Amino acid sequence: MRYVMLWIQMAFGMHSLISGLNYFLEFLLLPRVMHPIAGPFVDSMTAMGLFDLVKLVEVLVGFALIFNRFVPLALIAELPTSITISWMSVIVVHSPRAVYTGLKEILFNLILLAWFAGWFTPLLRPRLDGRPLWSEWRGMLAALTGTDTRNGATKP
């Protein structure tokens, strides 16, 4: 099962990375959205500069998934885009190619979110005490650098 999940993670990461980079670098033909609802939607997002941000997030998510770094955060960051793509593809456009793309987008994201669900369980507790970032910096620094901040020793 682990290898299936790794394949989904890599496929979703490559898809996100290529889609995001292609928007900025145009190494593949960018199809014009001709649908009477989806086309103006994409044009409006582009005019507002929001589409640039969406594609930047796709690039970052792609790198995170491919290099297996901050994967739960990347999946959460990509979820609004996955929902929008799926809705536009399956409900609005509903051509065979669009339905395939939309379902693949949301299914890959939801399957990976389910795989990493254990990291989200603290978010599901009804009441939690505050845990400010500034009080957690030592543990985060130790995790990133491999050092024990209590005595300055490095882990073997």
C-alpha cells in the first residue's frame, strides 16, 4: 500500500509542478478555455492576478510532494484549487477529458489527505489550549537541524 500511495504522491506532485511551471514558462501549449462559464472565470482570475498565485502554489505543492517535504501542509494548500478544478471540470464543463481531469485532481488530493490523516487529528479536537509558534521554536529548530537545543548536542 505504501508504494501505491508513493506513486499517487509522485503523480500528483508531477502534475502540479508541470501545470504550475507551464503557466509561467509555456513549454507546452496552454489551451484556451472556451466554455461560456469556465472561460470568463479563468479570464477573471487571470485579470485579478489570482491565477498567478494559484499557479505559484501549484509549483510549491509540486516540489513539496516530489521531495516529500511538508506534504500534509502542501495537500491542504492545494485542496481549494483541487475543489475548484474538480467542480469546474465535472459539474460545469463535463466533457469526458474535463471529467477525467477533475476527478483525478480531487481523488489524488483526498486519497493523500486520508493517507496523512493522522497528522490532522489534533485539529479535530473540540477544545485545545493555545500553543503559540514562538513557544515552539526550540522543538522546531531541533527537528530541522537535528540538534538538541537543551544542551547543544547533535543527534547521531
